[in-house]
Amino acid sequence: MLRAATILAVMPLIVVGADTEAGEAILRRIGDRPEREVRVFVSDEATALDLRNRGFKVALGDLSDSGHIEAAATRCFSAVLIAEAAIDGREVSFARDSDEVLRGWAEAVGRSKVSRVIWVGGEPQPDTSVPEVVSVDPRHPDLAERVVALDDAHSVP
């Protein structure tokens, strides 16, 4: 039987909104773990190229395109959803407002069968059908460490 740590090591993680300050901090910390496939979803082409060169698997697109996010998150264990990317003023073509973007993310990760969502952002987050959902305040002094610890945990509260 595989141990939880072994399962997590082979199950990918996706970071949606990785082209934010919080996303970069999380990726710097997660990048120290070459045994784990890390996918990122960003909307900035220059950031996408940089992250690809750093070894991340990159999906580039409109953050309001829930179908694209669903495809990128397929077969991931965890999804880190950084709410700042939905409210920072970047162009979104498939949603009327940031609430609709966040609802799209919640639906996308549910459809992709992600097991754990780690929301980085304020409350409340949209409902999702994912079994484990936890949130982290983006002002947490050790944000990246907290997100990695939650991703590594056997289960989350």
C-alpha cells in the first residue's frame, strides 16, 4: 500500500494565478521539490515563458476560461487558487466580474476531480464539490510555507 507522502509526490499540483506576488512566493517554495509535478496557470506570456524555463508545466490563458482551467487541473491532487488574480484588473473575457471568475475556478476544479483546494484569498470562497477545501489569508507571514504544509498534509481541516 502506498503511503500518503508517496501518493502526493506522484500527484500533480496546480497553481492558478501563479503570476501574482503570492503565486511567485509559493512557486519559489514549491520549486525546491523536484519530485513533484507542478503545473501553473497564468495569463501573462512573459511569466509563462519564465516559469516554463524554470521547469514548471505551464498553461497560458484567460483566467476566466473555466474549461481551460479544468483541462489544466485534470489529474491533479491539489489546486492552489490565488484569488488576487481574479481581482487585480487583468483582462477576463468569459466572466462579468471577479465573483464569476472565482465561481468558474471552483466549478472547474470540481469537474477535474481535484481532491484538495487551497484558496489563497479572502472569505467567502465559492462552494465547490472538492472533498477538502481550506483557505489561507494572503497576508499570512509564512504564506508559502503554509500552502506547502497544507498541500503535504494527509488531510486538511
